[in-house]
Amino acid sequence: MSLIIVMLGAPGVGKGTQTRLLAEKYGYPHISTGDILREMAKSDTPLGREVRGVMASGRLVRDEVLAEIILTRTSQPDCANGYILDGFPRTLDQARLLEELALKQGNAILTLKLILPRQALMQRLTGRRTCTKCGRIYNIFLSPPKQEGICDVCGGALAQRSDDRKEVVATRIADYERATKPLTDYYQQSGRLVKIKGDRTVEEVLNDLSAAIDSIDGRRPPKQPVIAG
Ligand code: AMP
């Protein structure tokens, strides 16, 4: 029996960072639907253009597109022993798809939700800058580079993701909260949700997440409740 770990939490809560660390620690592949979609958005095809447009507006990409992404990615051999999902599911329909997939793959699902006050989320997102050369991430409020707009490590130019602009961020957070409330409730009601406070050091948060994973007996058959609606 292997484990599907679902990372929940609003944009900017630190899901990406913690998921990378957990993936390293437990040897699970880290599947970020945001990263996969950003890659897709670069291609000059009708789907690429659609994804680019939806992401730039801060809204959610269609479930059909996500279903295709998840089915394809999780059927790769590196997912055979389990995987960590970052950014998926975001809706009940997506959760329903994941239940079917878990049943087919024989995996148990554990959801870990990182929580942070709204004001802190805004600061984390609008301040985020990424090096266009090496990918290192800064925050102009919390962890600024030594020289404005320049990467400390490689000297590359820092850029802001188009969906991190202030006018888009508020929509992203509101959309996320509205769209995922039923999802969070659902995982809570089925006893598979663990909430972890995100306003502490990276190590402290990682320790709590690891404790939640370690407390699961992954060899037990997964609980497979039916989602209403
Ligand atoms: P993220 O990097 O997870 O914040 O995702 C960035 C953007 O990608 C989101 O604002 C959505 O437009 C899109 N996206 C990522 N994951 C999903 C998903 N599971 N369902 C729908 N849209 C998604």
C-alpha cells in the first residue's frame, strides 16, 4: 500500500517549498499542477493559449485539462510507490477523480493543509520574485536579494510571476478559498485532513508535516468514501 499525499493551502502558504522538502525526505515525486500548467502555457497551441489566459487572470483551469495532466503524470513508473500532489485537487470534482485513481492504484490518501492569515499570504505572494536564470526564489519584503532585482547567487534578473501581481493575487486567494472549502470540509469529514500552521520556520513546519505522515500506517487499505454531488 502506498500513499498519495495531498498538500492543501492557499497560494503563498509555502506548499511548494514544503512539498519539495517532503519529496526529498520520503523519496516521492513532487507533482505540482501549477508548474505543469506554467510549462503548458509556454506552448503556442490553442490549449497553451487557453491555459496562459486563465492563469494570467488568476482563475482555475478546466477540470478536464487537470484530469488529463494527473492521469498522465501519475501513470509514470516513478509514481508506483506513491506521490505528493501540490496544487491538486482544488475542487470536489478533482477530488472525486483522485478517489477513483487512488482506488485503481491501491493508494491511501492523506491530506495536509498549511494555514496562514490572509495578510501574510498577500505579503508572501506580491513580494515573491524568481530568478529568470537559476530559479531561486526571493521575497522583497521577507527575504530580499542584496541588490534590488538581481539574484545573489547567479546575477540573473529577478522577475515577478504574472499571477503574483497585486490585482490578481486577491482574486487568486478568494477563488482558492471559495473553491476549496467543500474540499477541505470533505477531507476533514472523512478523517484524512491534518492542519498545520505555516507561520513558523521551514524546519518547524516540516517536522509537523513529517510527524503527520509518519503517524499513518500506509499499509492499511485506504478509506474510500463517496463524495456527494
Ligand atoms: P499554483 O502554482 O498552484 O498557485 O497554480 C497557479 C495557477 O495554475 C492557478 O492560479 C490556476 O490558474 C492553475 N492551477 C494550478 N493547479 C490547478 C488545479 N488543480 N485546478 C485548476 N487550476 C489549477
